[in-house]
Amino acid sequence: MSMQHHPKSEKRHVDIDVDRVAKIYAQAVVEAADAANCRREVLAELGSLAREVLPKVPQAEAVFSSPKVSAEEKAAMIDKIAKGRLLPTTVHALHVLARHGRLGILAPIVDAAECLADELDGRKQATFTTAMPLDTTEQERIVGELERTVKSPLTASFVVDPSIIGGLVVRIGDTIYDQSVATSLAQLGGRLQQRNIQAIQNREYSWHT
């Protein structure tokens, strides 16, 4: 089975202009990484920076986002963060974004780049929503079943939503599936529903998120 999981950025308010610009830079990033034969590594480094490093360093995130900070100062911050830990292609991409004042939308650019990379690899992105967290075995099982159903490798993201009492909901692009798409999904959905009922009875989780 070929499950991949990208921990996507938090769902943000849709900004058409930001999304359009992000896609332009995402394509440039992917093309540069492909030319250097390091697409997966570059996207992983940019993803880690956008989702793990910057949120923990508010001052750096503020510098990247501020239009009042010069490109030179942002470049210095990039070099400080990189410190030989990032690939040259990753660092170059960050410097290009700094020069064009686009570091503030790094997360949307990474999201768009990952979507483009999946498209180039013939992968579809799928979001699995369940009322309670699933362990790795359960995740792999439902992803594998859906890959066989849609006849395509998937990049899976998992979301927990306590209001989903019926088991699970899967979204691939504009298509939404429930557990009726296949017998094993229906069986898993039933088990998840029963587990949810037991959890409610035992007060294991709150309805409030």
C-alpha cells in the first residue's frame, strides 16, 4: 500500500488572490526541486519550516510576514534558520520568496506545492474525517480499501470531528464518500460508530472542540 500523509496547514479562510499567487510560486518550487532531483526532500523541509519551526518562533514568523522588513533582513533570518541544515534548493527557494515579498504565505505555497507534486505523481488527496482518532493500523486499512475502490494512490490526511457519529466521511477533491463505498469501509464505519457510542457513554471525550 502506498499511503502518504502530509499534515496540512490549518484550514484558512479562502483568499482567491493568495491561492492564485501560492500556486504560481509552488510550481516554481516544484520545478526547481525536480531539476535538482530533490523534490520530496525540499517539500519536506519547507513543510517542516512552515508547520513546525515558524509557529514555535513567533519573532521569525513576524519577520517573514512583515512588509516593513527588508528582503536583506529576511535573507539574513533565512540563513540563520538554515545554518547548513537545509538543502541548497530549499534555501534558494526561501531567498526567492523573500526577494518577492512572499515569505508571509509560505504555508499556502507549501500546500499548493504538495498538491501539485501529488498530481504529477498521479496521486489524489483524500481527507478522512472520524469522530475519534484512529490508530495507524486502522488508518492504513481504510486508505488501502479506498485506494482499491478509486483505483488511485492517495495522500491521506486525517481529521477528528466529534460530530461525525456515523463512522467516517472521506473527501477526495469535490467527491464525498461515506462508509458505504465498500464492505470493509462499512464494517469499519460500524465499529467506529459503536466505539463512539461507548465513548459517549463513558464520557471519554467532549462534544466541544
